[in-house]
Amino acid sequence: MLAKSRETLRAACERLNIHPDVYEELKWPRETLAATLLIRMDDGSRRAFQSWRCRYNDRRGPTKGGVRFHPNVSLDEIETLSFWMTFKCAVANLPFGGGKGGVCVDTKTLSANELEHLSRAYVEAFAPFIGPDRDILAPDMYTNGIVIAWMADQYSWISGQASPSAITGKPLAFGGTNGRVDATARGGYYALRYLESALALDPNTATVAIQGFGNVGFHCAKLLHADGYKIVAISDSGGGVYDPGGLDPLAVMQHKHQTGGVKGAKGQGKTKEISNAELLELDCEVLVPAALERQITLENCDRIKARIILEMANGPVSPEADKKLTEAGHIVVPDILANSGGVTVSHLEWVQNRSGFYWDSSRVRDHLKTTMETETQSIWTLHNEMELSMRDAAYIHGLRRIAESVEARGTPAYFEGS
């Protein structure tokens, strides 16, 4: 994935005639650290877990990015996600570079006690690599509030002082911020609502299918449903449900809590079970991939019927599929814009932790709405003026800001002139 991401970067550099120094600096991560975490299990045995942390680029500030616990985590994935985070932070105009971390583990096989050991071991392994002015951790897949609280507590214990700004996404009682729980979904929601006129979207008639019903998928469904959008399909890792009459996200989530999955949830009477692959190909107006990377590829992109794809997951559309979808007239609102609400509010948490002054949820949401609308407008303008896909426009928008930071430190032209 990282090699393909570099192709996108090279194309953006050539389009903007960016100085070669910028591409040379951005084509590889600044530093990556790997560690093996040895955990004492409940039965007394020891088990090893592979883990990584990547700081891709810190020209605009300390690196920032989540930690994911997932059985498919790999070095390539972590470095690619940190690359995307570099551009996501630049798109949102935050004083951060991009970072990412992960552990190759299936958390469903761990007890709560084992999960705590793993969470604390991760911070212990990477403690010299992270910190509030170097690399700031955050939640990601299967790292919820309690996991982040354990990590924050472990970092404070290692550093010998309270250090809440080293890790964001914390519970409120541990120095978290109002508005963080639904921030990623709310950011995508604000971006889509802002584009309604340009995209000729009518909330009262538009249909939406959502792949992935974790925190982001649920809150996105809830916000859109409350505004009149008809949620016709929802899925999680075990499959999904479809009802042309509409689904109530709150009822579907209640069913998931009771049964462990969304399959079997009831809608308006014509509900049927579908697979994740079938959900992607439904005839709907808005498709929201909010699960894993590379869900839409060359293999299935010709069967995608949704006019608008709102990328709430990281990298759900492959570069090749993105090109074909754009040529076919689909609008893909890219991940580095659509799901940047999480890191935007994480920045506010970092600021509040450092100042010791905390905001209410209305102030946080107002700031998020302003940020998302401002950057969405800038990218939409580039999309139209330069006749680019929204993804290319977003990368160019972020690249301009990163390039300014790189060039401000001097280029060969400066040194030759001196």
C-alpha cells in the first residue's frame, strides 16, 4: 500500500511542480520502530506479539496517530497509515505530522486482564519514541477508552509525572475532551452536509448504505438518520442487513449489543440479510465504507452503484478503483478529508491538556464544523478548478502546506543563490 501511496504523492508533486526535495523527503517514513511484546497470559504461559510505531514526517509538528489492535496489522499497513495521517493533518491544517502504531493481535481472544497487560506493554516498549512534543498516541481499531486510559496511565508512570497530552482519545475523567467519541463520524457528516447543494443531495430522499458498524459507522448512521437520510443497509464483520424501507441505527445497535452482531436486526418489514460485499454494490445514493482498507478494488468497482462514496475508513478504495470510479462519474470524498474530524478534535484535547482549561461540547463541535467546512470548500474548489478527483485535490491541498514547511528550511536553489 505504501508504494501505491507514493505514486499518488509523485503525481501530486508533478502536478504542482513541487521542488524535488519535498518528494525525496516524503517518499519514506522518518523513522519506524518494531518491538516484540511478551505478555504473561492468565494461564501462566507467555505469548509474543509483534508491534510497530511509525513517525512518518514531523515538519509541521510532533507526529500524531492512533494505535490499532488487529490480527492483520503489518509493517506496510502501519507505514501507509502514518503516510495518510501526514496528509490528513495537513488537510485539516493542524500543527502535527503523521504517525501510526499497531499490534498484531485478535483482542477477542484476550481476557480483560491480558488486554491491560498488552496495552501497558506497548507503551513501555515505545516510551522513548513517544511523548506530547514528539509522537502523540490516539485510539484506533479495537483500542477503546479503557485501553487508551491504561496507555495514558502507563506513560505517566514511566515519565514520573502526569502527562495527559501524550495520548488523546482518553475518557473524560482522565483528561479527555467533550465531543471526541463521535468526532470522526461528525466530521464526515459535516463534510457531506456542506456538499449537499453541490452534489444535489436531498436528505429527505437520499438513501445510505454503511459498511462497518463500530463507533464511526454507528455515529455516522445516527447523525444522517436524524437529518432525514434513509439508512437502507448496515453491516459489521459478521454480515449485514438491508431494508429498502429504512433502518433505525439505534435499534440496530441495540440488536448488536444483545446478539453480538447486526445480522437479524429488523427494519420496516422487508429486511433481509446480506454480505459485506453485497452491501457495497447496493443501489443507493451514498455509500459509507467505515470498516477496513481496500474494500473497493478493480474487482468490484464496476458494480458500485452509489453516486457518492464517503470514505470514513482509512483507504477503503484502492487507487486503481478510485480512478475508474472518478472516470465513471462517481464522487469519492476521500478519507484524508472525510475522517479527519477525529484528529481535529484530538488536537483540541491536546491543547486543553496543555492549558488545563477544558471546553464544553458545543464549543468543540463549532470548531470542528468550521474546520471541516473550510477545508471541504478548499478541496471542492480545487476539484473544480483543476479538474481533479476529490482525492487528488485533497492531496494537493495538503501537499502545498507540507511543501511550504519543507521549503522554508531551504532548498538547493537557496543555497546555490547564496
